[in-house]
Amino acid sequence: MSKWPYNTQRWQKLRRQKLRENPLCEDCLKRQLVIPAVAVDHFFPISAGYDAFPPLDQLTSLCIPCHNYKTRGEQLGWKIPFREFHGCDENGMPIQIVPGIGKIRNDKIE
């Protein structure tokens, strides 16, 4: 098998199972947003030598913006967890601190 499993039947089956189990973006749900997930992401990166076909609890269902955000963070070498939240705003929505960007409230940079 090649390093990247994404074109294999085994990965497609695992991806379908994860999206069936968690059809909404797991990061958006933490912010009380209901957004359909379309990507399945490895919690532990394959590029770091982790399992290409892990158990479902080691995969995350994400929308495209959240998946791109996490992937870009990995590329930039961010050391804190992605989508780390710090308190809530006046509407009860989580406030997120992004390295190099600052505070994000309701997906708007302050």
C-alpha cells in the first residue's frame, strides 16, 4: 500500500462509516454550529507514522473549512490543539485563540 490510503476501498469504507456515525462537523458542534461534515481526518497524522486505518474514535468528521484550518495548522507547526477555545462571548459562543491570528468569535477575526 502507498503512504496515503485515500484512494483505497478500505479507506472509502472507513470514511463512510465515520460520516454515518458522525455526520456533522465535530469542531463546529463545539461552537454550537450545525454544519455537515464532508471530510474525515486522522487525529494522529499518517505523516508522523500513525495508522492509516485507525479505529473510528481516532478519526474526526469535519467540514471543509475546519479540515483546511487543521491541515494548515499542521503545516505551520502549531503546537497547541486546533480549535482551542478560551471562554465565551456575550452570546455564549466559544472564543477561539488562533496562533498568529488572534481571537476569533463566530468565525470572525478580531
